[in-house]
Amino acid sequence: MAEKLNFHLVSPERELFAGLVDQVVVPGTEGDFGVLAEHAPVMATIRPGAITVFEDGAKRRIFVNGGFAEVTPEGLTVLAEDAVDVTAVDMAALSQELQDAREDAADAKTDEDREAAQAVVDRIEALQAAVQTDAYA
């Protein structure tokens, strides 16, 4: 039996996942990377995207809106700005949220407001892409 990886996913509000898994694929800012047990220590920033957790033949995808990943001899810890299970997303509601966010970006009066609104649009588009990818996987 292969050795398991100790994985923790934490958001500012709470610990979202803690357990032993086979592998985790993380959406790093410099590219996706996989982590198995006994991975070399590393710290990386995370871009908005889906973390894929492999456990006993099952696959689970969790969207994270950026954050940090740290691999130590004890395992992998992901500190996410926020996270949502991809299977829990309502695509109709998400589409409406995206439309509203795009309108907010178009209506922004200042550069600061426009940048903030665009950041919301980018996050929703990344979540939508993760959900659509999961639907076809």
C-alpha cells in the first residue's frame, strides 16, 4: 500500500479539509503541481483554480480563490483566501452573478472601483471554468 499524504485545506473562517489522501494537485501561480507523500519541501502561491484531491480512487475538486501552499515533511497545507466544493456550485446562479459583476465593472466610475469589480469578474470566471471542467471530467 502506498504511503498517504497528510493534507489540510484551511480558509480564514475554518478548516475545510483534513485527512490522509493519495495525491493533491494544486493550481500554483507558476503552473499546476502534484504533491505525494514524501514530496520535497516547497512553498508556493496559488492562483484561482481547482485543487484536485485523489483519495482511494475517488477525485474531489475544490475551487480556491488564491492563497498559499506549503509542503513540509509532515504533509501539505493550503491556506486559501476562500474555497468552495465544485460540485456545490449552482451554475445558473453563478451565471447571473457573473453578469452582475460584469455590469458593475462596466459601470465603475474610478480606476480603483473598476479594478475591484474586475477582480470579482476574474474570480467568478475562474470558478465557472473549474465547474465546467469538472462537468466534463
